[in-house]
Amino acid sequence: MHAYNGNALFGKKWAVCGDSFTAGVTGTLITEGRFKGQNIAYPYLIAERNNMELVSFFMGGRTIAYPVDGTFHNSLTDPEADCYYRNIPEDADYITIYLGINDSHHEHGKGGDGEDPTGVIPLGSIDDQTTGTYYGAFNEVLSWLLVNRPFAHIGILVSNGCDRPAYRTAQIEIATKYGVPYIDMNGDRFTPVMIRSMNPDISEEVKQAVKIKQAADYPSNTHPNDKAHEFESWFIEDFLRRI
């Protein structure tokens, strides 16, 4: 059922940047509507409810940073990639960025989640001006979007599932630096805690309980399951309405 008259999201174009936590991994497909045949995942659920045009900048294994050695190309800041951030349409009404899990794997030179860890991506510092670090890539993308997509509603979904809490806090620091709204998928006073939270204020017992109920196949696959995508779709949709 489509949204009511006066819905601010109705018919808007939404460019969604993300990784496997956005794309979905269970293989359960939507059975009806405009996104029939796509994975059950929050972007499709939200876009269907609101008759939004969805522009996919999401894929499993995606990073925001681009390793300086040029050995990895599934990156939002790789100039040669289809997902290059400057390819986000000029008429995008909404742009969300939900990236960081795979950047954290690249820093350690290993492949958590079974995805390609080729090329090193350091965390870096908040003043970095290079797409080769996590902080630097966010600086590059947000500074460009704010100038070149000035009327788009831009928001950050602070990634859960990263290797270390520093990747969570980096996204919050960056969002604050640019005055960009964010929603913390690790859980805070406004947002339910989701799987693989890196929020140190949430008890380990709660994190474990959430992991068990939201995992695609616990304990071997701790990507969000279909129920997790449906659950988070409602508060992510609410976030879009507020940015």
C-alpha cells in the first residue's frame, strides 16, 4: 500500500550507499510490487511503501575508502567504479551513506564476512584529505556532496558490525563536523540496538541476545536476517522524514 497524500517521501529519488548490511544476504526475495525479485532489505521495503525511486549504490563488500595501491575497486571513492560517489544523480532528493564494515576489515588485512580485503585502508584522522583512509574518504565525499548536491537531504547511518568501536565514533565525529544528521545503528537513546553493535554502553548480554535473534544464520552468518531488515526499515524511514 502506498503512502498517504502529503507524505514528504512520496515519489522522491533516494540514492542508497551501502554494503551487504544494506543489500541483504539471506536470498529471500520480495514476491510482489515494484521490487519483486529483489532481496528483502530495508531500502526496497521503504521505497515500496513510499513509491520512491531507488538508486542503488550498495553491494556486498563495498567500502567508502579506496586503497592507495589501487588493488580494490568496490569502493564509493574509486573514480573508475560505477558506484563512484560523483555518479550520484544530480536530482537525488535523499542520499544515505551506510559504510564502514568492510573498511575496518581492510585495515587489518583480513576478510571478515568472507569479503575481499585486498588493499589496506587505515582509519586515519579526522583532518585527512585522502580517499585512502576511512576519515579521509568521508571528508572527500561529504565535502563534495554538500557543494554539488546542495539540496539533497543527506544522512549517515552509523555502521554496526565494524571491527572496533573507533569506526562507530569516527562516523559520528564526521557527521558532527559536517552538520549532517545521523542515526546510530549500534543503538542509542533514539535508536534500537541492532546486530553486532559497537556501542560500549550497551551490555554484552543485550548485544548477544540481539545477535542471536537478528542473525541470518547464527553463529556462522551474523548479517541481518529478514526480520532485522523489516524492523530497521521503520526507524530508518522515520529518519529519512526528519533529515
